Amino acid sequence: MGGKAVRFSLIPRYPIWGASSRLRVYALHDALIRLGHESTIGYDESADVLMLQKLPYSSEWADKAEKFKGLVVYDFDDQEVYSDLSYWRKIVD
């Protein structure tokens, strides 16, 4: 296979019973492991990549995403409405 394994931290919007999380997080997690990468479902500050599915909306996740030292990937698959988007707009822009 070659190359260095990448460490992923995957944050699902729903538990495994949620169809979108099952496809976009849990199946990805299994595939990454099969490809020889490290993958954690949950927050791992030492990961290379942090993926947030459906933009978790708590200030806790906003703070963690902003402070994360690796690559942050936001998985938007449909529009969700939040009361205060100003913080996220700053990060995404």
C-alpha cells in the first residue's frame, strides 16, 4: 500500500441507527481502517483530520474545530437551520 497512515477523528451527527451517519461516518470509518489508516469515531485531538458530519451545532464543537491543529472537514449534505450561524460563517469563510 505504501505511504503514511493518516489518523482520522470522525464526529457523527447521529448514532449508528441514523442512516446518514451510518453511510457518511460509520462506513467511512470501516473503509479507512481497511485501507490501513487509523480512525476514531469520536474526538481525537491527535488526529490529522477532524470530520464533523452535518455541522454539530454546539459551541463545544465550534471551539474544538477552531483549535484543532490538523485539517477540519465539514460534511454538509443538506441545509440545517441554526439560531446563530455567525460563528460558523467566520470559520467556513
